[in-house]
Amino acid sequence: MTDVVVSMKNINFAYENKQVLENINFSIPSGSFLGLIGPNGGGKTTLIKLILGLIKPNSGSIALFDQPLDKFSAWDKIGFVSQKANTFNRGFPATVFEVVSMGLTAKVGYFKFFTKHHKEQIQQAIEQVGMQAYTYENIGNLSGGQQQRIFIARALVSDPQFLILDEPTVGVDHENVHRFYELLYQLNHEQNITMLMVSHDTGTMTEHATDIACLNKQLHFHGKPDEYHALTANDLSRIHGHNVNIVTHDH
Amino acid sequence: MLADFLQYDFLRNTFFTGILIGIIAPLLGTFIVVRRLSLIADALSHVTLAGIAFGLLLEKKFAIMLSPLYSGMAFSVLGSILIERLRGLYKAYQEIAIPIILSGGVGLSVIFISLADGFNTELFNYLFGSVSAVSQNDFYTIAGISIFIIIIIGLFFKELFTLSFDEEHAKIAGLHAKYIHLLFIVLTALVIAASIRIVGVLLVSALMTLPVAASMRIAKGFKQMLVLSIVFGELAVIIGLISGYYLSIPPGGTIVMVSILILLLSIVAKKLKNYNRRNKTVK
Ligand SMILES: Nc1ncnc2c1ncn2[C@@H]1O[C@H](COP(=O)(O)OP(=O)(O)OP(=O)(O)O)[C@@H](O)[C@H]1O
Ligand SMILES: [Mg+2]
């Protein structure tokens, strides 16, 4: 059993000449729910891409489940819902069932086919996000918020131990955001899934996450929600580089 | 109407080959369309033409008897690997690989054809297809290729599907995107080389994409679309071959026109369905 799901040491990263992350050190303990906040362009998505191995740091080291990233291969332990999910190709002819099944492709493995057991898992994941009425509907016919729930089901279907969510609630209506946080809470508490979630909705985030991290090029804060609330207005504007009351949802 | 096709050997070869490409062309075409790569089929068919011209040149000038089917296939596969490499080189402008390879294919074809002092009727057949061009040997080769393609697609179906829908996600999950892409494009090259005898260089991409465009209008989900594409492709080939033969028109033309007819019907069918639904909800 590992105690730390992700650890980053002295990470620096630049796109061409533009320094985006500077000397990042932090770890996510198993079972925690880390809410990652910060201004647009603060480097949150970049940080996630580093964790997922999609880009390489200029310096520093990253470990997943105690293994150096370049040796890590158990990707089925990790579920991911990307920020881009809500801008995907809407016309793609796939049913909800088919989309969720893709979350199992790599886990099932090459030269093997989906069994009845896998199909039950797919149904279950669809039920978990409350979308069973749409199982055989084309994904393109759903609303943005419904699609987002399907992408969460796709991430859940492989039974991940670590779930990474990059602004998953953009475009989800108020009531469903609430249900969504309840689902995350339940996954985190009952199934002990570790969470890393990016959101600009600081209020809801501090309510639900066990830890908060603020990223704006550097990691300006990493602590409990209480500690975050105790920060002064001065601290906050330093962290966020602007007035925090502005909550942006556009992308 | 079918009687002639079953009676004469050369027609029978064409007919059975047609049935095979009616399966494999829309099968690969489905993935090509959803990945927005429709033009790649055109690029590869022109490279195949260069290979065919090369084979005919060898035959004419050097008396080396290599079936143009094989030289076409070799060029097509090489071209497909080149396209993948170019796409890797121009990551942000991947579509630029298509005009590069397409014009390269045409350029080479022109050179080979003029070196061979032209070969008019044959060339015409290769451009627009022919009902009488498939030899017994060609048929066996194409049958072997078809079985190979169907097995490979069956084995890698879920990976190809997952990769087509969301490449980034598939990579994160640990799929070997690069190799699967390569495998896919090589299969596409084989399908094109196999289909050219019947539908012709200029129209082979139509057989890969038009049935898919039609089934996309009415199918629910990917698998249904795939099956429907093959049904449409099969209909187009059979009706196109028979009518082409009796009307003395190259089958490339008739097959494509039947495909377009099916496409129009599917668009109308979809409109009617929506109209009916709307009427029902009003009542
Ligand atoms: N592919 C890229 N090439 C060059 N620069 C990039 C690229 N992706 C992001 N950047 C830059 O890196 C910085 C950090 O971007 P990132 O997407 O990580 O921010 P973010 O915190 O996720 O922002 P948001 O809240 O808007 O999602 C931005 O200034 C952006 O312009
Ligand atoms: Mg982002």
C-alpha cells in the first residue's frame, strides 16, 4: 500500500521560452481530495499534463504511486477528465455506452474482447453518474453538462484509485454541480479514491476538498480549507495575482 | 441479370472481388471519416497509380512481369508510411502531408507513363475501373488481403475506436497510438490497392467515404454505423457493377453514382423521420 499518490520535486517547466511552472514541490497523500485553484494561465492544466506524462519537466522529478514517472505503467489506476472534454467533436457517432466502454480499452488489453462482466461495469459507471436513461443515445445529442457526466463515467469505469479532474463542472448546471460534488465525496470517502480537481469555483471547492493548493506559476499555498479561509485579502491577491472575487467560467 | 456474372470467369472474378471490397472499403472508411482523414484515401490512391504505372513500365520496357496489383500495393504502403512520418513532422499542420503525397503520386505517375510511351486503354481502366480487369490470381490475392484486413480490424477494433474518438485520452490510458496509427494507415493503403482495379484511382476514396456519409445520417452509435456502411457499400458495388456492365460504362462511375443516390436517400429518410417526430409531438 502506498501513502503518497503523486509527488513532485523541484519541478520547472517552460513552453519554449515562457516559464509556466517554477520550483513546484508537493505531494498528494492517498485518500485525500486536493482542490487546485488559481488564475487562468496559472499553470494548472500544465501541472496535470506533467503528472500524466504528456509533457516532460525541464528539471525536477515526478513519482506516481512511489514509482518514477518514466517507469510507471499502471495507467489504469488513474482516471482523467480533461478540460477539453466539453469541446470535443460533437458529431462523433458513438452511443453513451460506447463512449464509456473506451475507458476500459487499455485495461482490458490488446487481443482481448469485452466480456459480459465488462459490460456490467460499463452499465454501472453510467448509473453512477445518473445517465442510464441515455445509455443508447448518441453522445452528440446530449447537452454539455450531460456529456461531461459521461466523460466522468468513462474515467470511473476502470475503477481508478486516483481521479484527476480538470474543471469538470464547466457547463454543468447548478443542481447537477451539487450532485456531482456529492458523487465525488462518495467516491472519495466510500471507495477511498484520491482526487485532484481543478476548479475556479473556490467557494464550493473549499467546502468539499480536504486540501487546497493555489497555483500561479509557483505554488503559493498548500494547506487545509480552514487555513485558506484564514488568509487575509492581501495574501489572496498576492496568490491569485488579481481580485479573487472574479470567478471566470469561460474557456 | 446476374446470369452473365456467374457464367463468365472474368466477370465472376470481378463480381466476387467487388463483394470483398464492398466490405473492406467502407470498413476502413468508417474510421477514416470519423478521424477526418477522408483526403488521405485520395492521396494514397494517386500513389498507388504511380506504383501501377511503374509496374506497367517494367512490363513494357524491361519485360519484367510483375502484376501491377503488387507494384501498386508496394507504392501505396510506402506512401502511407511516408504520410504518417510527415504528419509527425508537421504536428500542427498535419493535413499538409496530403497534398505533398498526392502531388508526388501524380508527378511520379506522369513520369512513369511517359517513359513507357503511354498506355492508353489500360490507363483508362485504372483511372475509372473496369469490369473485366480482375484475373483469377488478382482475385486470390485480394481475397487474402481482405481476410487479413478483417481479422486485424477485428483484433484492434476497440483500440482503433478509442483512438479515433479521443487520442489524448487513449494515450494517457497507455495505448500505443503511434503504432496503431501506422497499422491503420498501412491497412488503408492495402484496401486502396485492392479496390483500384474495380473502382479506379479517381473514385476509390468515394467508395470508402460515401457509404459512411450515408449511414452517419441515420445510424445510432458507431457499430451500427459500421454495419450500415458495409451494407450501403455492398449495395453500391453490386448495383454499380451490374449496371456498368450492361450499359458499357466503367464501374467506377456507376458505383459512385449509386453511392450518391444512397446518400441522398438517407438524407431524405432522416428529414422524414425528424418531420414525423415533430408532427407527433405537436399532436
Ligand atoms: N501548448 C502550449 N504552448 C505554449 N504555451 C502554452 C501551451 N499551453 C499552455 N500554454 C501557456 O502556459 C500557461 C499556463 O497554461 P495552463 O493551461 O496550464 O493554465 P491553467 O491554469 O490551466 O489556466 P485555465 O484556468 O485557463 O485553464 C499559459 O500562459 C498558456 O498561455
Ligand atoms: Mg486549464
